[in-house]
Amino acid sequence: MSRLRAPLIALLAGLAACATQPKPDNDHARAQVEATERAFARTMADRNADAFAGFVAEDAVFFTGARPLRGRDRIVAWWAKYFVGAQAPFSWQPDTVEVLDSGTLASSSGPVFDPAGKLIGRFNSIWRLEAPGAWRIIFDRGEPVCDDKAN
């Protein structure tokens, strides 16, 4: 019986340790991603393409234009046109942020506005935690909003 008792006690201790592991703090991670998304959007308002690039993962995919853009360099080169001029051609802000229980991937989405503040689209982004507190965008897609007056 004692030969079985030691492994059983070890198994039960291991299960107890797993049961007491704290769940990830999704509220904290969600706040980090929201702040990151807002800082990412601020790069457009500030006309700072270099800062914009810093939020994009090296292997990111942006669904912009006819074909997906793959890789930070191609994304940044394609988006450079949006950083020309004194006024940003659009702005965005998150209104929804969710984080996986693992705390390593997150989704953000929200409205996109023209310079006059008119709603023109909605963005959807996926973020990856690459280092403690360092979220990088890995997928991004924007969609225009439907104009109800046109229907």
C-alpha cells in the first residue's frame, strides 16, 4: 500500500497546484491592448510613420487593397502614403477588445472616421504579445460602412 501512496500523494499535490494557479488577468491584458491600439492610432494623428512601424509585427498581414500585404516592410511602404501631409486622412479608435485566456493573443475593433469625423469604416485587428507588455499587430482588416441612404 505504501508503494501506491507516494505516487498518489504526488499526483494529488500536482492536481492541487494546478487548481490553485491564478487565471490570467484579462482585465489587465485588455487594458494593455486598448492602450496599445490607441497609441497605434495616435501615430496616424501625429503623422509618425516610424512609430507606426514599431507596432507592426515583422510577419504581420494587412488586408489592404486588392491583395494582402505580408511583412512589416511591405505594410509600412504601402501605408506611407497615409502619412503624407499635415492632416491625417482618417482616424480610428477601439470600442471592443478581447484577450484569450492565455493572455497571448487579442482582438480589437472599432470605428474609422474621416477628417470631418464622419464614420467611414470599421477596423478589426489581431494582436500578439511578443514580450511582457509589448503587443504587436499581426493581422489587420478594415471594411467600409454601408451607407443606408444609398439603399
